[in-house]
Amino acid sequence: MNFQVDETNQEIRDMVRHFAIEVISPRAKEIDEKDEFFPDIVEKAGELGILSMELSEEEGGIDCGTLASVMCNEEISRASAAVSNVIGAIHLHLGLLHRFGSKAQKQRWIPALSSGKQIGGFAITEPDSGSDAASIKTSAVRNGDNWVINGSKCFITLAPVSDMLIVLTSTDPTKGVHGLTCFIVEKGTPGLKVGPKESMMGQHGVPVSSVYFDDCTISKENMFGEEGQGFKIMMSGLDGTRLDVAACALGLSQAAFELASNYAANRKQFGQPIGNFQGVGFMLAEMATEIEAGRLLLYRAAQYRDAGIPYTKEASMAKYFCSDNAMMHTTNAVQIFGGYGYSKEYPLERFMRDAKICQIYDGTSQIHRLIIMRNVLKEYKEFTCN
């Protein structure tokens, strides 16, 4: 097993690190304070190929794989978790279009999304359906050559700025998860209404809102994948985007750790750097160890995906471990800074607010433990001691 990053991936990561330092970092505080979307940064990421890293060259991508992609999203998150979140969402859409889109859908949306000139959202969550996707109420009913969608979605990332939505609907309630189907609904479609932008705790600049469908009529050509394939599409997409969330959380941990370590090495109390005191130094030691462990979990899951090996369990391990640690690490970094950490003069309070959602979206940390538990029990059901 080679733990060294190869030359190609290192060059890609260095390019993205430069982009994060030169373009994103100077804007990060303003984005957080104004809570405004940043289309210019997204388009710049598109120009550099950051949005299409996992697409084939035939589709306009650079085909560098998942490992390089998560490395780069970690670098972006060190500058801004909000930008990392948006880039991860775009990766999700492009990956789904690559695997499940029709030829016409690929031609229409892959160039638009990979360039950053247009934005997409994935509408899954409902007021009464979060982790239990099988209980969604948004329905799609066939009407000749059309489908009519009715219902509502909530907490939809990028909905206020989206040019298209992939919408998970129930086309046959009697079949449970096997009766779920996805559709593409374009901005401006009659019967589609996007609610006002929500005010969120963290990751400001990422617009989130509810979406409403009132006899929203779309063509049969807008079906995404096959009828009854919606749950498979959703889970396929979530496995991938969970790696981006893990990378986002890991970047937050790394950024908080670097600031806290520098502060602890230079801040003096009682005649010596505060890092010399075990109460502070041990926090740094634990952060350093847990960050490296999380990085290995994430990189292994990414390599499994690149190799075509099932990675659902590994994705859940990386996602919950990195997310839970990001919350703990950013909190501890604020603690090490003391009153300065609580002040907006430093970015640590932003890191702390941004970290919390990593434990919630794309499957809560508790749901991921459940996924791991089920996989472990399945793997060891027939285990015998040799």
C-alpha cells in the first residue's frame, strides 16, 4: 500500500491550493458576513476544471478520479466550507448525469454545470421525510406524455439559484422505495415555486430554500433514469457526495488545527507557550492524530470508488468520523484561542458554525453509524473462527 500522493495528483492539489489561497480566502469572511452566493468563484472553478475533475475527457472533464477530487475539496474547505459545499453539490449532479442521464440530458446539462455557468439542486428532503426517504409525499402522476408533480421539498441546497432540479418523487406509493422516480425540473417551469432563502447557522453564502410543486407539468423526456429507479439514483449520488462532505469536514479540521497550533506555540502565559501545558498540548496531539486517521479513511474510500469496489460502508465511516471530528476540533480550537476564538476577528467561530452541518446533511452521523452497523453484521453473519 502506497501512502504517497503521486506526482499528477500533487500537481492538481497544488493548483487547487493556489486557487483557494488566491481567490477564495480573500473573500471567505465577506461571503460569511454578507451571506451572498458567489457565482464568479464557481465559474472560475469551472474554468480551471475543478468542477469536472471526475468526468471523462469526452465529456469535457479531466478524468483525474475521486481521490484527486476529495484532496482538492479538502484544500478548498480550508479556505471556505461554503465554497467546498457548492463544489461538492456540483460534483454530485455531474456524477449523476454521467451515470443516469439520457443522451439529451447529458448534452444539455453537463457542459452548463461543469463550466459553472449554470447551477443544479437535488430535491430530496421534505418536511416529514428526512432520513426516511421512503416516506416522501411529493408525487408524480402520469398524464399522457407528461408527468404532473405535486408536493414540497425543504432545505434544498442551491435551490434559490438553481437552473434545474433533480426531484425525487413517489410514482407508486404501494412499492415503497421501489416506487420512487427522479425527474429534472427546469427553472421557470409552470407550477414550480422556489421559496425565500433560509437564514442558516453556518456555511453562509450557500443559498438554501424550500421548493413547491403545484400541478407542475413536465414532459416524459424529463424523467431522470428509469421509473422506479429513484432510490438507487439517490443512494448512488449520496455515497459519492458523502466523500465530498468528509473532505469538507477534514479541511475545516485542518484549518482549525493549523491556527490553534500556531497560536499555542506563540501565546505565552505563566512565562511559557500555552502549548507546553498538557491541557492544551494534548488537544493538539489528539487533533493531529484524528485528522490523519480521518484522511486515511477518506482516501481509502475514494480509492475504492476509483477502483469500482463497493464503498458504501467506507464512505459512511469517512463521513461520520471526519464530520464529528470537525465539530470537536473547531470547538477545541476556539477553546485554545479563548476569548479571541469567540471573536469574529478570527475565523475560528466561522469554522465552528460551518462544521455543524457536516454532521447533519447527506445523512446524519447517527444514520451513518446505522449503515456501518448493518454492513458489519451482514459481513460477519457467516463468520467462523479459523
